[in-house]
Amino acid sequence: MAVDTHVVPVIAIDGPSGSGKGTIARRVAGALGWHLLDSGALYRLVGLAAFKKAVALDSPSKLADLARALNVRFSADSSDAEEIWLDEQNVTAEIRNEEAGRRASVVAAFPEVRDALVGLQRSFQKAPGLVADGRDMGTVVFTDAPLKIFLTASPEERAQRRHKQLKGKGIDVSLPALSRDIKERDRRDSQREVAPLKPADDARLLDSSGKSIDEVTAIVLRWVKEVRF
Ligand code: DC
């Protein structure tokens, strides 16, 4: 059932990994003083919980049970220093590595897991508003969101951004390997049968290639002013 997002306004920001949507969503939520939902983190947490509890990645019903029972806490809404806790364990760094991303992409392809996470995602819709970041925020979870944005960037630019990010953390991954990984994940995310990565019919497309974080944030905030929530 669709949620009436006019009660508490929602901005849905969807797009592929590396498009910058996490950063933009956080900036926009911060500027508006709204809540933030990093839905990708939930899929990463299900993947991590499966790993920790030795649940196989090919057993959708067990993964869905894990998703329903997910004991997760986000320590801050929109600050850069957000921390994520799973079963009262700080897993902030652990869910961000490439392996966690790969596991997330696998579990996210199961309809059972996606269904199990819908209620949790919608529980983030609290006053004064929510900025929801993911792949299907505008197409599945918050279909009534008055502002839907589909943020993209070229695969090359996304691989370069990720490379820089990892290098900053002292992790050395080759650029071609990252590029291959990004294309492979795009393919999996956009070709899966449930909630494939695609813009909602009423989404505004925004290509962040060659644009700074400030520029992209400014465009989104301009759109926010144009929309009646
Ligand atoms: O945005 P991210 O890299 O943290 O997402 C991790 C994985 O989860 C990615 O492969 C796509 C998937 N995902 C999804 O299927 N639906 C969402 N709303 C968010 C993420």
C-alpha cells in the first residue's frame, strides 16, 4: 500500500552506486533539518547479519527472517559522522567495504528480503520530513513522494570517485577492477526482476558528472522550493 507522503514530506533520491546520492541526500537532509534514510545500509546490514550468523546467501526465506528481525540503530540523522549499530555492535566501517556491497547486492535481489524491509524503511518517515536514498525509493517504497530524483553519473566518473574515497581510507584497489565491479553491480541492480534500478516515471533526472557536491545540492534545494509538499 502506498503511503500518503503529503502528511510528512518525502524526497526520494534514487540512482546507481557512486552517483553521489548518499552524500547529496545527507547534505539535503542537513540543509532542511529532515531525517535521512540510507536504505542501501539496510541491505548491507542484512548481508552482514547473514555473514555473522552463517546464513547462506542463497536462502531467501532465512534472509527475509533476518531482515524482519534486524536490530539496527543509526546514531545520527544527517551528520557526516553517522554511526550504524547492528545488535549493539558498531558496524559503521564494516558495512562499507566492497565485500559488504557485494553481499548487499545479492540479498537485495530477493523479493522476500525487499518485502521484509519495506515496513522498516517507511518507519523513517517522520516529521518534519524525510530524505530517502536508495534504488527504489520513488518506484516502490515512497511512490507518493512529491519530489523524486534520479541521480546518475558516468560509470568512469563513479569508479574514479570510489577509487579516491577508498584511497583516502588507505585501501588500494585498482581502477579497472573497480570499474568492472561497478558495471557488474549496475547490471545486477538494473536487470533484477524485483524493483530494478530505474527512474520513476515522475522522477527528475540529474546527471552529476562534472558537477561538484555543492552544485548538485544547490540544484536539489532549488527543486525543493519548486515543489509543493
Ligand atoms: O547504495 P548502496 O551501495 O549502499 O547499496 C547496496 C546494495 O543494496 C546495492 O547493490 C543495491 C541495493 N539496494 C537496493 O536494492 N535497494 C535500495 N533501496 C538500496 C540499495
